[in-house]
Amino acid sequence: MNEKCFQNLKNLIHLKMIKCGIENVDVNAFSGLTSLKSLNISKNLITHLYDDTFSELEDLEIFDIRNNNLYTIEAGIFGNV
């Protein structure tokens, strides 16, 4: 997922991208999704999550990353949230 690919969807509340073949998630891919409450990116090919990737998701309540190929999750993926 590219940087800021959802930046114009500020009112989006639920986002499901299940089994989409996603391999990479850029640090600012979810930038602007300030109302997002649930994010499901399960059953993809994600291997690494970087610091601050989800730092703007202050209202996030449900986060599903099951069944990916994760081998590295950096400590600050949610920033200061």
C-alpha cells in the first residue's frame, strides 16, 4: 500500500482488506483515517510493520493482522496512541 492512499477518506469507519495480496504497507499508508474504528488486513503477505504505521488511527478499536507472513513488528507501530 502506498503512502497516503486513503488520505481523502477521513470519515471512513471500517476498512477490510482481507486476502488482497498486500505485501508492503508504507509508513503513511493510513494517514488521514482519523475516524477509523476497525482495520482488518488479515490473510495477506505482509512481512514487516514499521514505526508509526498506524499512529494516526487514534480511534482504532479493532485491529486484525492474523495470517500474514510477519517476521518484524517494530515497537512503535502505533506511535504514541
